[in-house]
Amino acid sequence: MTQPLLIQSRTIQGASDGPHLLITGGVHGDEFEPMAALRRLLKAVDGASLRGRLTVVPVANEAAYWRGARTAEDELDLARTCPGSPDGSITERIAHALSELIRAADYYVDLHTGGVAMSVLPLVGYTLIPDEKLRAAQRRMAEAFNLPLVWGTDYRLQGRTLSVARDAGVPAIYAEYHGSGLCDPAGIDAYLEGCLNVMGDLGMLDRDPPASRVERVVEDARPAAGHMQVRNLAPMDGFFEPQLRLGDRIEAGQPLGTIADVLGENVVTVNAHESGTVIVLRTFSRVRQGDSLAVVLEDLGAV
């Protein structure tokens, strides 16, 4: 018989009634700021002053974490495998257990970074689900989290933690903050504050809202909007050298960077497909054909 897979979590039960908030990190094993921030959050929240219930999963994908990699040994992406299966591979079983936690929550926050290979401009995302009430709840959570960019995208993408929340009617957001295999203290602080901000906005804590750091709110309902892994793909294996920085402005047709073979004799310039702001940039130089090199947030106008 297949044994149930344990996802290690901690729950703080408040002294009075309120919503049940689930917050996860480590869906990918190489995303470290969320793990550190959530351990700090568990120490920062006092059940005596909490209304409702807080469930925290600092490392959802331990199999990937202990490999020091984005994925577990089956090489499935947990963020594309939900809702998983109780009898499947290790990632499918983790996805099943994680999906059960999401369905049991009233609200959900999923914390990410760009991992080892990428860096992401600090942002909070949500899906543009048709249900106006749920969509508004998600937008409010995203703005309360208080990172510079708030990004609403296609709700139809499958296999994700947020698609499980969507199907369960659970308002959910995700966040991204840099990456490149580091554990940036500023990212840890921003994530700790963001989680507390959402808890305050949900009435779980007595907390005055901070001054807004939100600079831009963009909603893009086009198909596959928000699917970062399919943007500006590498045309060949090689060594990638970006010619811009995260947050830079770029026009369609301008170079993102170059890819060279091992000897540097064959060098290919990779141009951007869109005009806008570079919000994701590959920082791990070795690339394989089909790897995403950058995501450009197009000029769609603010909400």
C-alpha cells in the first residue's frame, strides 16, 4: 500500500474566531527566501492575539529541497503537477497532499522566487477568475501584500497551486522576489511583512496597514498570460550573457543577450518578442534550448 506523504506544517490556532489562512514556501526546492521568512513568521505570530487559524508550510517540496534542486528525483515540476495523485510519483504525491491543504483553507498565499536560474522583479500575482467577488478578494490580498508590482493573469492555466485554489473557491495569491540561488535578507523581510500585512487585512491581526509600495497594477487576461516559462526561449544550448538588467525597459526586436557555444565561435543574439519591462531575467549562464531567458511585462496600461 502506498504510504501517505507528509508535508511538514505548523498551525497556530487563534484565541478567537477568524479565517483559516494557508501560506506555503518551497514548492520548488531552490527558492530560499520563502523558507526563511515563514520560519520567522511562525515565531512572530502569537496565538493569543490571533483571530482564526494560520497554517504554515515553509518547505512544501522537501524531496526537491534535499536534492538542492528545483524538482524531486522524478523531475516533475510541483507547480505544474497539482492536484496530483496519492498513488503516483513522489511529486504527484506531494501535489496531492498540498492540494488537500489548499482546499481546507479559506485563503491561500504561495511564496516563490526565481530559484537558482532566474531573478524576478518583486511582484504579487493572482488569477483573473470570472467570479467577481473572488477576483476582488484576490486583488485586495495582492495589494495588501505590498510589493511594487501587482499582476493579474490568465485563470485557465492548469496544474498549479492557484488552479487548485481556483477550483475550490479559495482566494489565492502568489509572490515572487529575486532568486539566483541566494537568500536575500531584503526578500526575507519583504515576505515576512507581506504575510503580516495580509493577515492584518483579513482581520486576523491588529495591524495598521503600511504606506503602499505598490507602483503598478496590471491585469492581462490573454491566454497563457503569467506563464513565465514560455517567454523568450533560448534557440540553442550554450552560454547566455544578458545585455540588460532586471527592471530595464526593452523594445521588441532589441537584444536580450547572446548565447555562445563552448568555444565562443558560434554566437547568437536573442531579441525580445515584446516591448515593456523586464520582470524576469535568467542569471544562470548555462542554458539549454527551450529555456526561458526573460519575461517582459508588456505595456498594457495600469488598472
